[in-house]
Amino acid sequence: MYAIIETGGKQYRVEEGSVLNVELLSADAGSEVGFDRVLAVKKEDRLEVGQPFLDGVSVRGKVLDHGKGKKIIVFKYKAKKNYRRKQGHRQPFTRVLIEKIEV
């Protein structure tokens, strides 16, 4: 069984026991989080799709920790004008363990 959820403007395919990195959530490490924006659920050989979300279906997870992703370099320049700007960025994330898909 798996579900497709939406959080932080992105969609994720999750199964019970899977670990995923989502956009930063305002929850402490070790606390429970719920995702109620479920787009689809696949059980055995049936696929239920929402319009756009499924009613009465939610996904429970547990926050493992928070972190930052790999560093990316944002570099702007204009040729022949001696204009150069270099900036780094590390996107914060929350690591979540999916515990239960409640149908």
C-alpha cells in the first residue's frame, strides 16, 4: 500500500516505514505530524484518486530530525561588465518517518 501526499508545494510517494525529507516543518524532533492532503492511495490492486484530495484519508509520521541540504552556488555575472555576484544556499528540510496510512 502506498499514498501520494502533498506538503510544502511538492508531491511525495510514501509507504509505511519509509523515510523522506520534506520542506521544513515547524515541529520538534520526536513529535507526530499528520498529512491530510492525500492525493491518491493504492491498496492491493485498487487506486483511489481524489478530486483533488481524498476525504477521510490521512498519513501519520514522526519527525526524526531537521537538517540542511547540499550547498548550491548562485552565481550571477554580466559579460564584459565586471559584474559578478556569488552567493551560497542550503535548503532546510525535515526528515520524517512514515508510520501509518489511515484509510
